[in-house]
Amino acid sequence: MNRILFFPLLLLMTACKANINDKNNIVMSDTVQKPLLYSRTDTTKVNLNEAEWKKILPKEVYTIAREKGTERPYSSPFEKSKEIGTFYCAVCGNALFESNAKFESGCGWPSFYQPISKSSIIYLPDNSHGMVRTEVQCGRCKSHLGHVFEDGPPPTGLRYCINGVVLDFEKAKAAEKKYNTAQGN
Ligand SMILES: [Zn+2]
């Protein structure tokens, strides 16, 4: 428990600076004020430079998604949520996790044992702060999501520890219908 809390808190104190300058792929032109890149159907990769990200993202999202920050533990309403549906990248709308892969890890952040598909996530070695970890980023927009650890439950044994700030949730329609029926609606 202490060990798990320690890692993200360390990151909070020494958030590293993202230094990604993609000069070849400018998706947004004169419409940078609108986050037009958010789409749940468009799978085109998103590549913006840091100045553009800063313009279009709310500050708390920017800090985590682009500066690899970490939200306060137990601060996300998604951490304890048991609603049925799909979690998307809050930055670009890429589908990341289904609620049925979510579990209560007790670590203070929304936790999942597997992503929706292999292409949902990008894995990168993270050797910062003298630790050997695996960072997970959104497969479409390369936003920092969190880390994956090998202490999760079956069937994968993995724990995707994700910042709730960079998640966007949509309730499953079937689940809503079932709920309404149960309520006599
Ligand atoms: Zn994304």
C-alpha cells in the first residue's frame, strides 16, 4: 500500500516536463480554440505541439496528459464508480477501458486489468525517479494516462493505474434501459 502510494506522490512533486515537438503533424490550424480532435469514431492519430495542447486543454487535464502529472489519490469519482459503460480518453475520445475490466485496487486511482484493445494504449518504459515502471499513454493522442503494474487480478495479472482526470465515461445504453425497467419506467 505504502509503496503504491509513494510512486505517484513522488511524481507529483517532481512532475517531469514533456518535451515533444512534432513539427511535421499539425492537425489544428486556425481553429485551435476548439478541441475538434475529440471524436469517438475518428481513429486518425493526433499530433499537436505543446503550445497547441496548452491552448486547447483545461489546465488540470494538460498537467496530467502532457506534463505526466498525477492527480491526488482518491480524488476521482471514477475510482469507486461501479457504473457499466465505457471509459474514453478525455482528450481525444479514444475508447480505452470497459467497466467490466475495472476493479477496486485500493490504490486511490481508477484501476483496470485490461484495455479495450491492443491499439487503445501505448506502452513506454519509464525509468524516472530511480524506478523501473511502464507508462501507459493513449493510443490515439499519446496523452499520459498513468502506469501499468504487474500486481493486478486475473485473468491478466495487470493493474492499469489511471488518472481519472484524463478519463471520460459513457454509461452503456443497455445498462440504462435495464435500470429504467427496474425502476418501472
Ligand atoms: Zn487520447
